[in-house]
Amino acid sequence: MTSPGSIGVTYGLLAIMALLWGLMFIAIKLGGRAMPISVYNADRFLVGAVLMLAVCHRAGRWRRVEWREACELTGLGFVGHGLTQMAFVSGVVRTSTASSALIWGCTPLVVASISALLGLERLRARQWLGALVALAGVAAVVAGRGTGFTGQTLAGDGLVLLSVLFLAIYVVWSRSLLARLDLWFVTTWMVCTGAVIMLAWSAPQQSLQLYRSLNLRDWGVLFYGTVFALLVPNLIFLKGIQDVGRARASFFMNAVPLVGYLAGWLFMGETMGPLQLTGGAVIGVGILVSQLNTSVKT
């Protein structure tokens, strides 16, 4: 049985997880300036996959699966860590940190909506209202750029929104697998699949000359993106699910958009107009409303 002190430590780690994932938006933008974003993401996924595979194997979590399960795991990884990541990082480098963080914050609402449409979750009118309110907030964030609005930022916002859809499909799809297979094992397989896809995506832009041109700051951004934006928060999230359950661990994800928004303002000099600020507040209200009284089928 987990002691109260241990649970307190887990909650502290989950808070750190939210901070690290919130700073991920800055790391991706800086990584995209240092090198092609496909190369940056491929490098961090490759190292992260190797480290997670080592941890999973040493912990005795790795196992053999049937061919059908292997295909399902690979397909899930293709969507969850392949398509999602390609759309996400391509979007973040084209738009502001704040906008991408706020749009990404709608992921729980999209997950709940897809689950309801598939009959996996029953949502009350309050939850549907929350989803619609948050969608209106996203529209306000995208439309409220003023002079900062360009075709590129619009494309960036659209790609981030597309990544949210892919991620939601991944979360809903993964439920049946997680009911049968170990969480650590599934997550490791997903990251390894993502690494293979990222390497294929970045292959045309990979070169030794590129790495010779990197300075110490560039290597630091790559290190952060690999260790503190991928490996460490994933492991903390897994521990949180084991110690306090998926619902309570997932609650900390709601802080990620706020951290990303504040980080963009503090470290990237980004500003948001009144309409965007209102949109961010509306998204927060939608998320808060949607979290109330959700009933899941058993």
C-alpha cells in the first residue's frame, strides 16, 4: 500500500512533469531555429526511445506479443507518436508558443468528445457545453492576432489543432490495449515506433555538417527536448498513474497550457491581444466545465 508521504512525493513529481511539458513548447521553437525541426524531433525521439527501452527491459516490463497485437501497437504508435508529433512540432515552429499551448490544452475535451461519439463515455449537456465553449476560445485565440496574424501562423495553429485530433484518437484507441498490456511496455513501444517514423521523416535533412555547426546552446536545447521534455515527464506520468490513478495524474495536464503560455511571455517576448487573452480564458472555462460530472461506462 502506498503511504501518504509517498503519494505527496508523487504529486510533487506530477507538478514538475507539468512544468517540464509546459516548457516543451519553447524547446521545440528553439530546436527548430538550431536545425530542421524534423531532425531535432528525430534526434530526441531516438535517444528517448533507447533510454526508455533500456528502462523497460531492465524493469522486466518488456514482453513478447502476438503478431496481431504487434501490428496494433505499431499502428497506434504511428498515429500517437508519428502523425501527432509531425503535425505538432511543425505547427509550434510556425505559430506562437502561447497559441500552440492554449490550443493543445483542448486535448482532454477532444478525447472526451470522441469517446462519447463512440459510446465509450457518457457526457452530460454540461460537458458538451464545455467542449463548445473551449472551441469558441480556440477560434478567438486564432483570430485575435491582429498585426501578428499571417498565413504561416494560421497554418501553424491548424497543424497544432490537427495534432490534438491525432493525439485524441491515440488516447481513445489505446484504452483497449492498456486493458490487456502493461502501461510501461505500451508506452515504450509507442516511443520506439515514433523514433523510427521521425528518423524516416528527417532522413533527407540529416548530415554530419549540420551537427558540426551546433553550438553549446543548441546542444542544450536538444538535451532538454530529449531528457526533460520526453523521457523524464513520461516516466513521471507512468509513476503517477501507478500511484494515484490515471484520472488524478491526468489532472496535472491541465496546467501544461498555462505554463506554456507564461513561458512564451517570459522567455520569448510573446504578447497576446485582448481577443487572444479572452480566448485563453474561455478555453479555461470550457475545460473547467467539461471536467464536472463525467460518467464513464463500465
